[in-house]
Amino acid sequence: MHLNGPSGAGKSTIARTYADRHPGVLNLDIDTVVPLIGGWRDDFFGALTQARQIALVMAGAHLRSGHDVVMPQLVMRVDEAQRFASTADHAGAVYIEIALTAGPVEQIRRFRLKAPTSEANAHIEHLVAARGYDAFLHRIHCDFAGYITQRPDAVQISTRGLDVAESYATVLAALGRA
């Protein structure tokens, strides 16, 4: 399950909750892999590209072992999503992309309220601030809206106005596991 969407949509929170409640599920948060790569602070996006490659290998291995993977990761290029789908297919698993959205104002508010839980999260916040903070987050929101129109098989879920429990229940219902 690929939880996709702009920062502040609830990807990481839902992924953590899902993995906590489903033993054996790998919560493959790529943002936790980035800091394992030397030089990531100087070239975050280069390290992110490498981390996504590593994540493909990790996801494939975990799926082949008969376990599920939940991956909270913003992707806005069709070819990147197709690489994740191909990895699942080669492992004999089904790829499900769930596009989480919140309105741009709510997304920005959530991002601002989110306390960095790691050095990588703090670094991401610094990168967002250096690019204009609200304007940058709004651009991501708009770019993601354009991306998702190219992904007709993605399950779109709005978390707008929902708390964590409601968002999680909506994802479960979409998965047919409610």
C-alpha cells in the first residue's frame, strides 16, 4: 500500500497506525532511510533518490516473504509510482496507491503544527522554509492534484476535516478491511 499525498495529508500517521495494528507489515517510511545515506544533509534530494532505490529492494524482499508493506511517500511522477507498482508485481503482490489529500489551507496548517520527530523531518521543514514555506506547500498541493489526474487507479481519499481515527477508518474502508 502506497500512501501518497502532500505533506500534512496524514501519510506517516496512517502508515504507523496500520503497521502497529497489522503484525508483520513493514512501515517503509523512506524519509527514515534518507539519513542512512552519507551526505544527505548536503544533497537531500539526491539521497532521497538513492533511498527510493533502496526502498524498492526492501519492499520487494518483504513482499516476497509473504508480508505486506505500507509506504508513506509523496510521489508526483508517474514513472516513480510505476516503479513501486512493478516491484510489487514482481514480488507477486498487489500495488495499491492511496492518494490522501486535505485542502491546501488544512495541509499547510497540519504541516506547521507537526513537530519534527527526527532529524530528517527537521531538515525537510528547513528545506520547505527555504523555498517559501506556504507558497511551496501550496505548489506541492497543486502539483499533486495534477499528478493524481494521471493515476486513474489510485484510490483518492480526502482527510479534510477528519481526525486520525476517522482518516484511518476511511483508508481501511477503501481497502475493504473495515
